[in-house]
Amino acid sequence: MTRTQKGFTVWFTGLPSAGKTTLAQLLADELTKRGHEVEVLDGDALRRQLSRGLGFTKQDRDENIRRVGFVCRLLTRHGTVAIAAAISPYRAVRDEVRAGIGNFVEVYVQTSLQTCIQRDVKGLYKKALAGEIEGFTGVDDPYEPPANPELTIETEREEPKESLFRILRRLEELGYVGPLTETSSTPEE
């Protein structure tokens, strides 16, 4: 990475099991191949490390997202690509984080609740639907879709590599990454 490279944050938001982490890792791998310094901030890992002790009230969820946003802002300021994959269910706090970071690309991973339930390897939707977990996003706690994301990815309609290509193309259009060249890798079909 050259030190003149501008840092930016790519913020994946969507329901649990929508595909945020999968896309975040694919993007990180591709940007790393292109010479970018990249850090992935995954919602589950951050909950365990950065936001231990916070619950799932609206206030605690907002505080969690503010903390993730703070780390993204620091990384972005120092020329790193911060990739956040967090449910971040409430629009107002996402907008607050966007304003604090500046170089911010919101990617809405739009996936139906039914598909998320089918993909749920942790069994959390099953527990939430059975009443064993209260305040679960998408079941008995709301998810507020972004009003104006830079990109919407519909994971039910395209393969992850197709989504990655669309994300890279959008980052190119926004001036955050250069166009593909013969020497840069192309996401495999």
C-alpha cells in the first residue's frame, strides 16, 4: 500500500445470516491482493472483544455500533480499508457513524427473513421464533433498512462472486479503488 492511499470504510448491514461476513471476507481478500491494507471487523467477534458486557437493548446495540464506528474511523484516518460486517439494525446510529467517518460506503445486504432462517447455522432464529431469545433482529426487534445505501446486494439473486464484482465496481465508481488492470486480480467467476 502506498501512503497516499485514502482510507475508507465499507459497512455491510443486514439481517442476521444475510451474508455480510461472507461478502466482507471476499472483499477483504480481493482488496488485499490489490495491495490495500485491510481490516475486517466482524460483528460477532467485536461483540466478544470490544463490546463485552453490552446487552441487546436499543441503547446497548447503538453503543456497540458507535464503538465499531470509532474503530473504523481510526483505521480509515490512517489509510486502512475498514470493512465492518455488523447487523447494525437502526438507521439513525448508522447515519451517525457515516457522518463521523466521512469516507463511508454502506452496502445493504438485502435478504428475505425466510432465507436468513434457512441459512442460520447457529440456530438463533429457531430459538427466537420459539421465544427462547427475546429482542432478536428481524423476529421481535426491528431492522431498519438503509434509506440511501451506496449499494444493495440481493444475496438470493446472485452468487457471492457476482456480488463481490458489483461491490468492487461501485468502489471504483466512487474513486476508492482503481480499475482492474491486467496485473490486478479479477474475482473468479
